[in-house]
Amino acid sequence: MNVTHEVTNQAMPLSGVNLFETNRPLRDALALHAPEIDTAALSAFGAEIGSAAMQVHARLANTHTPVLRTHDMQGRRIDEVEFHPSYHALMGSALRHGLHGTPWTGAAGSHVQRAVAFMLFNEVEPGVMCPISMSYSATSALRGNPALLAAWGPKVAGTVYDERFVPFERKSAVTMGMGMTEKQGGSDVRSNTTRADPMGADAWGPRFSVTGHKWFLSAPMCDAFLVLARTPVGLSCLFMPRWLPDGRLNAITIQRLKDKLGNKANASSEVEFDGATAWLVGEEGRGVPQILAMGALTRLDCALGTAGLMRQALSLALHHTAQRQAFGKPLIEQPAMRNVLADLALESEAATALALRLAVSVDRTEHGGDGHEARTFDAGHEAVMRRLFTPVGKFWICKRGSHFGQEAMECLGGNGYVEEDGEGVMARIYREMPVNSIWEGAGNVQALDLLRALRAADAAPALEHELAQAKGANPAFDRTAAAVLSRIGAGTPEVEARRLARDVALLLQASLVLRQAGAAIFDAFCSARLEAASDVFGLLPARFNMDAIIERALPAAPERA
């Protein structure tokens, strides 16, 4: 080969890394909030999901995208979506480790442990997490129909994945999806027109015939869906299986699969219901509150997923710049690059801290005091913070994701922009980032939800109590906290909802960073986010120890005593 074609000064791929053991911020956050959790299983999962084999599965699942088969060879309507075997391998791993409905049958701490694993999985392949997340949130909703919960609950918690398109009675584990969005309404679900006509009742409760259209029905090969439809009483939440109890296919027609910017491994579809059979979940006419309760859990997953994507993007940037030489030394040693990397590390740590703290509130409100003997907490405070953390975390972490992904990509230069048949992981991450910001309510929806949550009399005192742990530790933090609490007390107009959501998120992140990372990193975060309000990454003042910030974030195996 001609000497000019020799490949030099190119970074080796980041592969075969234990994603849990090499993520010090995540481990420290877990130790802060739930030290009683045995991390052995998380370490084993981190090794599995970070393996070279799983990275190959992620690449193949994204390059060999789902295919819709509307009819069989004889012309019969079948409405099946075919996936590459790697998609099924990834789904099998997710179910085997209980990332779907399993926490609802587990002990205290189950939701936190699942949240950590969910973040780790998203570092490798977030597309398959859509049906996993919907199964997680839908399991909670099934409590509104005890008969359905008894029949389906154990299988939504099952850990042996079954890819077959067969009735649920023949499967040991199932997944669930949702169908809310219609083309004319989007987030305004009250404008939905899908109709549900009464058909009597049976062992699963009140039964309806559903006719209408859903603009987005993600993961259409799930075994059942929770859909929003208009019954005679009003918008209601209904349970719609793909197969009916008598063994016939339900009247769900897949019109097409969406051609999306990212999230390629996941099939997002547009469907028609032509007299499809469904059963009532919860109270008739109370479908919107039921859906909002589910949406709060999928919003948790949006925050967790984006935090995971941020961590992987940061790891790739650190790994690349440590190997790539420029102007006589590794990129990571160039002062301007070190500033960018340190600032990205601060953002990733803060995202991880806030996302996991939300998961802690979910766990504590779902499990109460059971099994939490090692830690004491105020259950009432946790319930309020869950209401506040959910829109704040979804808004800010997901909003920062695309900006973060672009900056991390820039650290790799042109190599970061290259897809190369799925080998370009950074490009895949960048395309993936916007979906979590859009899914389950975009930025304005989250900011307005925060305003509504803050109108409760117990909201501002709970927020002040949460922030008190960092009071007096940094002047910029104290000034911002006082100003935010004053604005909340005076009543924030809707036009300023996003500004308030950002400021509340930054204060919560700062308070958490202080507790899990220490004063030095807390001060750097306060300077960059509260004092200077940096609009781009890499503006940290020179006085901060960027070496220590970067060292904390490096994707290398930590030293153990």
C-alpha cells in the first residue's frame, strides 16, 4: 500500500467499557441517595451493555431499520413490523434486566436501580427504550383496572423477552405502548376526535368499539396499547390489545412507519382504528388525568435517557481528544479544549444528578417507607418534589441535550459528523437528542406544567427546603435562589415560564452537585451557570481546576481501594 494511505493519528473506538464502573458521577449520585442498593447487579449490567457485542447490536439495529409488512403473500392484512435480530437482542437485554414493568413488583429502591440501568442502556441504544419506557409507565396505569392488572401485570413484569407476534396468553413477557397524539391536536389531546362506542362489559370490565386515527403510535408491535378516545362521558383511557381474547387480530391498521431524523431502531407508526375493541382503564371521562400520570413517568425516562446520551457523548469526546494529536500534543491537553471538556463534564454531571434525584422521588412516593430503613425522608416533601422535578428535569435536561451533543461532536471534528454505516456513534447521538425534548410534551408544555405545580401552597416551601442544603455555600447560588423564590411568590406570568423553569433546574442541579461532587465542582458550576449564565460551552474562568473536573469524568476504570 502506498505510504500516503497509512492511517495515523486516529482515535481507536471506545469499546468494551463497563459503563457503570467508569461513571463516577453516576456512582456518587447513587451512593448519595440510595447507598443501600447493592451495586453488583448494576456493575454486571454495565459490563454487558458496554460490551463490544452490544455496540454491534446497536449499530445493526439502527442501520437495518424496521420494515412494515401490511399484507402476507396471499393478500391477507397482517400489519406486522419486522425488526433486525439485533433489535430483538437489545430488547431481550432490557427485559432480562427489568427495565420495563419489573420495578412495580419490586421492593423499595427498585425504581432507582432501574433508573441507573436505563441511563446506562441509553448510552448504547436509546431507540429500543421507547417500548420499554411505555411498558414501565403503562404498568402503573393498569392499576385503574384490577382485572386487566391481574391478567397482564405479571407478564409486563416478565423478564424473558418473546418477539413472536402471538396472543399474550402464549407469551411469558409482553410490552405495552401508548396512542395519544392525533394529527389535528398534538399536545392538545382535548381536541382528540377518536370515538369509543360502548359494547357492554366482560371479565375485563366495560368494553368499547374504537374508531379513529393516531398520528403517532410508537412501537406498534407491542402486545397492547393505552389509547385516548372519546366515550359518551368524555375523553377516557382505554386498553387496546393487538390480539383479542378469542384469538382474532384487533382492528388496528398500521398506515405507515414514520421516517424520522433519529430514533431509527424504533418503529413509530401512524394507525387507524376501525372498530377496534378496547377496555376502560380508570374512570370514564377521566382519561386526561390518567394519561398525564403516565406521561409523568415517561418524562422521567426522557430526562434519564438524555442524561445517558450526554454521558456517552462526553465519554466519546474525552476518549477521542486523549488520543488525537494537534499542534504537538494531545487535544485534551490544549487549554481551550480542556475548558470545553470540563464544561461538558459539569453539564453531564448536573444532568445525571437531577435525573436520578427525580427517580428517587418516584421510588419514595411509590414505595413509601417500606424497605428504606437505612434512610429517612419526608414522604410529603418527596411527593411535592416529584411534581416539581418532573417538568423541570424533562424541560432542562432535554433542552440542553442537542446543544451538548453538537459541542461534543465538535470535539471530534469532521469524524464526529460522519455516520459510516452506523459506526459514527456521535452522529447517531446527535440525531437522537431532539426526540426526548419533543416526546411527552415539548419545552413550553413542561414550563407551563411547572407553573401549575408551583401554584400549590406547599410547592414553594418544599423547593426552598430542597435548596436549603446549599444555602450559604456560594454567593451566586444564594442570589439566584432568593430571586427565584421571590418570583414564585409574586406569581410568574406564562411568558416567563421558560426562564423560571431554567432557573429552578439550575438551582436544583447546583444543590445536588454540591452534595455528590464537592465544593470545588459546585463552585465551578455556579460560576458557569448562575453567575455568568454561559450561552456556549468552554467559558469557565481560568481559576477553576479543570484537570480535576475532567479527571472525574474520564471513561476509565476507577481505582478501587
